[in-house]
Amino acid sequence: MPIEIGIWRLGEKPQRVRMSSLDSESRLEETLAKDISIIWPKLMLIGRQVATAFGKFIDLLVVDSEGNLIVIELKRKRTPREVVAQLLDYGSWVQGLSYDDITGIYADKNEGKALEESWEETFNTSPPEELNQSHKLMVVASDLDASTERIIDYLSDNYGVPINAVFFRYFREGSAEYLARSWLIDPQEAEAKADKAIRKKGREPWNGRDFYVSLGEYPSRNWDDCREYGFISGGGGRWYSQTLDLLFPGARVFVNIPKTGYVGVDIVKEESKPVREFMVEVDGREMPILEAPLKATEMGHNVEDPDLCEYCVRVEWMKAVSREQAYWEKGLFAVQHTACRLRNRFTIERLTQHFGIDE
């Protein structure tokens, strides 16, 4: 059912901020084009009004940090059947776009600028070797009617179509203007449903729980400290630390030391936070980790810089072994990302068996 959003200004007596009508859907499109993170962080706009091969135009074509395309279509005054049919039509075209196609569209829509250059600026890394391994469809609306909701739920629940809807309420108080955002389907739930479609393409689905973490050891990070104080960490640049934001309390994480092997399995207890805010217990007393005895002698390096400092995630170890007991065999999953969703079934099965963890 569509969600009604209300906003109140607090004071001696709460005063409701009245919802208004947005000037036009085109204004909402312009706002999103200026800052696509309003929809979701870690997105990059490929282009606005992107021409398809059959003479239609995609309102907004977007890519996420994993290289997956997102087709965004504003509902405008069209019927639910029209806007969803349009999205499915666009999806059928988008799924065939190659790396060169996407970089060409980006250059055409951004005055010749290279996609790789903007990717570095946005995600602090180079793009993956392959783009568009999967794609998503998204309806954007100023409100959401029951018919649109029913169609999207049907496609998502029964056929694994990677489709969702986000709608915005517009509020105005004097000269101040506000946008409030709400999702039809929680993005993580939508991704789990979309795995049905991914499975058909031969890509392994994500189970909604398991993650991989690459824990490279440096003067600013040491595996012995992680074992001792119950955390995992990453830093030295937002590309390295921002993927830790994927981890949520209750998630299970398999930790790999590059060129050494897998050394632990944990359950996440808290979300990522800067190292200067991270507390640990030493001899029964809680203290900032930077005041605790550490083998990582430079863990506090760049502590005042939110882009470069270390970020920590509190965990509870299910199993944690020394480097000398690290486990590796051919075929196990490994990438450079600090954290990512672990889809590789072979790796999960082998590690749960090796570490004696119940699946």
C-alpha cells in the first residue's frame, strides 16, 4: 500500500508542514540529474534522455559502483500499465549494451568526458572490467497509486524482475522547500528478489547474508588487533572504506588476507564508523581503540581526514585463526574490494566446512 509521509516542525506545539504540488515532473527529473544520490548513494548518472535504438528516450540512465545499470523512468501522467511497459521495453534494450556502448553514451551526454575519469572521481577506483552484468528498473513518482504498486509487486515477487519504485513528496514552508523519499520495496529485499532473474543468467544469487572482506595488512591495520578486539577495518581512501557501509548487523563475513588466505568468519554487530569513534575493551575497561595496545602502530594515521582515515566494523568472531593457519585452495573467491556480497557458493561451502560453521 502506498505510504503517506508527514513532516512536522517541532516547537512549543508541533506544526505540520503541508504537502504541496511540485511544479512539474521535469523539475524532479532536473533535481535528480543534479544529484542522483538523492535516490541512493554510490550511483553515477550516465545520461539524461538517453535515446534507445527504437526512437524512445530513457529519462535517466544510471550505473552503480558494481557496474550494474539502472533505468529510471518518471511516471508523469501516464497510466501504471504505460509506465511499467515502457520500463520493460527499455530494459530489453539496456541488457544488450556493451562496455563500449555505455562509455559512448556517457561521452555523448557529458561533452566528451571519459567514463573512466568520472568513475574515478565518483567511486575512487577504476570501473570493473565488465559493465552491465545485470540491470535494474525503477519507477520514480510524486505519488504512488495502488495499481502501480500491484503491478510492480507482481513482477518482482513472481518473476524476479529487478523492478522497484521510489516516490517523492514535496513540502514547502515559506521559502524553504523539502523532498521526502520513500521506497515501495526495501532495496535489499528488492535485490534478493532480483536474484531470481540473475540465477537464470547463470550468475550465482546472493543469499542476503554473506559478505567477503579483504583485510590487507599495513602499518595502519593488523590482523592480530582484529582478532584481539573484535573488528574488521579498511581505509586509506573512500574507495577502500566505503564498501564497509554494505555490512549490517547480523551479516556474516568471511575474512581473507590477500596472498595468505581466509582467516576468520564473523557476525557483524555494529555498522562502520571512523577509527577515532571506535571503542574497545581492555582489561575490563572501555577505551578508544587508538589508546589501546596495538600492533598496527599507524592506525591513527590521517585520523582527522574522513576520506583517508581507517574505518572499523565491530564483529563477533565465530572462528578466527592465525595467519599461519590461513586456508586457501584453488577456486576460492578473492577480489580487491574491501567488502562485497559473497555469491560464490563453492567458497561458502568450502569455508563453512573448513571452519566448522553450521550453514
